[in-house]
Amino acid sequence: MFGRIWAIALNTFREAARIRVLYGILVLVAGANLMALVLGQMSIHEEQRVARDIGLAGISLFGSLTAIFLGVFLLYTEVQRRTIHAIVSKPIERWEFVVGKYLGMAIVLTILVGLFGLAMCGMLTLQGVGVSSAVVKAIVLAWFEVLTVAAIAIFFSSFSTPFLSGIFALAMWSLGRVTPDIQAAIEHGSAWIQATARFALEIVPDLHLFSPSGRLVDSATVSVHGDFITWGYVGLSALHALGWIAGLLAIACLLFQRRDFA
Amino acid sequence: MFSGPVPETENVIVVRDLQKTYRTPFRRRKVEALRGISFQVERGHIFGFVGPNGAGKTTTIRTLMGLIRPTGGSATILGHAIPSRAARFKVGFLPESPYFYDYLTIGELLDLAGRLFGLEARERKQRADQLIDRVGLGRARSQSLKKFSKGMLQRAGLAQALMNDPELVVLDEPTSGLDPIGRKEVRDLILELRDQGKTVFFSSHILTDIEAIADQVAIVARGSLQASGTPAELVKRTVLGIDVKVRLAADVGIDELTAGASHVRRTADELAVTLAADADVDAWLAAAHAKGARVVAVEPRHETLEDLFLRQIAGADAASAATEGRV
């Protein structure tokens, strides 16, 4: 079983590595870090803060957008180009194919987040600041966010076109980032807003968990520039991500199982 | 205790009343792609599946290979009800107009196929090398599939279908897009597979290919099976007519010779006619001799698979038109 999943993952990695847009995104992230350097110089003794904020925002934003892009295209193009015909006619279960595709994407995204993180750490080192454990925790959290977004995209891609999947995944990602605001709407909004907000909270993963800087955690405000969350928090957030990833992939596998490849 | 599948005699494929109905996305109109197809494929035979475009050949094959779920009926492959992963271990499949990952080389494609069949690394390498040479792609080893011609892709598809040394080989239009030499090579490969004891199920538009190599034939049209059996059973051996060709000067009148002929072709110095099966050929030849003709050929005309095919398709079209008329 793992051999077949690994074969698909390896092939997906090869396929994704050929997508030139990814190299463009790498250039964008390098550019964002350079911009952080310039903006830092323009600030009053806030160079490190600017570098951290822009670096982490870049990982989260570009990582998630890349995850959506890969997720909505890589599975769909297999069906569209009919490359899947020669694959699922071999002794591989369809769920193994979906999991293999996700695993391949996860490897690509892990390498991208790793490169983004290295660029950011390089920038911080250039500025004479060490890489704190808070920064490492923030990068790990961003990585789990990106992996969750990839699962969202592949879930929609299992039954929809890239355009619709992209819109749905972007909407879910955006809602997931503002779950505290949705929570607030439940407390203060009218009846129908409350009902809608409650429903939204049920169907979106709490992606806000993965960018806790500036939020209240256990009655204390945490910041990547000062007192940050514990590794225990990172572990719990990882479990939250893994739960969503497993759930979304399970539904994607069920939907994919029922599809005709005509 | 025996827990494997129960073999259904020596039939490698058994299809019973297989149906597939699609619904159009918005109007939910029914489209019947398969209307209850039944046939069997015997072990060690070459089975030719023939029909016009849109007849249901590819839908049948994709249903057998687990790509499409049937809406009715049943089928077994090597004793396993479809879709069966266990059966797919022993089946090699070449899809119609095969699409592969164009960034891979032929070696990488075969390695991927071998991994999906669970072959060990050494076996994958050995088998891939053999197959690359067998399908004549040795010189293209280092090229990506993107640079392959259609014929080369077809060969690559055949190689990946044979990676698991299958008992049953299913080929959807294997000679499509190939030049005459390529078609001959594919036909030879199919015959070689049968000689190795494998069963080959292949679809084709090209009736001469089917007639040349198939042990069993099924004709499908409009989602229904029109006829099936061995070519000898299907094609009538009775004489349909007699083709006569004579050399004859251009200025000689031929009215007497062409009366009653179903087909006449006149060139500068030749006359070819098709006479009725019960025509008096001796009398016709005597009349031709009297006009100074010299006999080139006299040949009885039997029904061909093409005649049968055209007759069956015309019948299916007429039946379908009658049904639609009633509706």
C-alpha cells in the first residue's frame, strides 16, 4: 500500500517541480524579504519586527496560495488529461491515489515553506538578530496552515473544476483566518447572522490558530516579537490541522471513489 | 480452505447485460451508452471488439477496467467481479489515445507502472529494459514522452500494459494512429502474446486488423451487441457473386456483357463485372471470347467481415430509428 502511495507522491512531486509558477512564487517571497529590509530601514528601530512580520505573513500568504493553486490543479488535470486512466486501471485503490497526490503536494509545500523560512532566517541573521524559538514555532505553525489549506483545495478538486475549487478554497481559507470575528458575530449579530456565523464556524477549520501573534492565548497576549506560545500550543494546533486534513482527505477519497472517468 | 474466486470455466471475461446510462448535467436527459451488452472471452484467445464511433466500445472497456461504474448488469474478469483490484494485478491495459505524464522518460513511466504493480526495483529495471527493446523504443530511452510521436506513445502504452506480465491484455484501439508498419508490428505483438498463452481483448475500427488476427469477434453498435462468434461463424461462406475481369479492346461494345451485372468497371483495355452467384459464367465467358476478350480473373465473392459489419450497423440504425419513431 505505502509503495503505491509513495509512487504517486513521487510522481506528483516531479510534476509540481516542473510548474514554473512555483519558481515565480519563490522570487516573490525573496522580494518580500528584501522589501522587509527596505521597510525596516525606513522605520524607527523596528527593523527586526518588520522583518519577522513580513517574513511570516509571506510564508502564510504565499504558502496558502500555492497550496490552493497546486490542490485545485494537480488532481483535476489527472482527470482532464486522462493520465489517470493508465493509473487507476492498475491495482491501486482510488483513495491511495488521492492520498498519494496529497502527499506529493505536501512534500512540495514543505520544501517551499522551508525555503521561505530559510530566506526569512537569512534576512534576520543579516540584520544581526538570532533566530528565536518564537520564529521557529511561527514557521512550524504556518507550515501546518499551508498543509491544511492544501487538503481544503484537494477536497474541492475531487468533485469540482479548478475555477470553482479555487473560489471555494479561497473562501474557506479567508473564513478560517477570521474565525474570532465570526465568533464575535455570534455574540453581537442579529438572529440570522448568528445562525450563519455558527454554521460557518462548523464548516471551516480555525486557521487563525496558526497565526496567534497579537492574540490572547490563555489570558495572555502572545507575540512573535516577545512572549510567544509554547510547544504544547504548537502540538495542539498540529493535531487540529491533522484532524482537518484527515477528515477532508477522507471525504475527498469517498467522492473520488464514486466518480466516472469517461 | 479455498478462498479465491471461483473460475467461470475458461472464460477470462464474462459480461452479462452490462448497462451504462449517463444523465446530461442540466436537463438530466438520459443517454444510454450501453444497453445490456453480454459476451464472453475465452482464455488464450484474441477477442476483437469492433464498432463505429460512439458504439460503446470504449465505455465497455472502461467499465471493465473500473474507470466507469455500470448502472446495470455485471461482469467478471479472471473470475473476479468488477471493479476488482485482485483482477487488475493480472491485467494489462492500454487506454485509447494513451495520455501519459509527458515529463517522464519511457524508463520512468515503466518504473511507475512497475511500482503500482508492486514489483521489486530489480525486477522493474529488468522488465522495463526488456519491454523498451521489445517495442522498439531503445533509441528514445533518454527522451521525455513529450517528444514522442503518436506511434511512439502507442508503443510506450503497450510497454506499460505488459509491465506486470499480464494474463489478460486489454487494448483500446491499439492500432489507431499508426502507420502500416506500426500496425503490422502491433498485430505481430498481439499474436505473440497469444502464443505465450495470454488472452488479448482489443477494440478497433480497422476491420482488416480484426479479420487478420481475431479468434473471436463481437460487433457493437448503438450500445448493443449486434453479433458475436468466431469470424468463420459470423461470415457466411456462401458465394455472394462472381467477380470476372477480362482484357477487352476499348472500342468493343459491352452491353451484352454488362446486362444483369451488379457491378461494372470499364477501363481503357479491361472490363470488370460482378455477376450474380447463380449466373451462367461459362455462357458469359463464351460471349466475351466472341468479342475478342481474354480472361484475366474469375473469382467467387464471399461475404467479408466488412460486409457483415456494414449490414449489422445498418440494421442497428434502422432498429434505433424505428424505436425513436415510436417514441
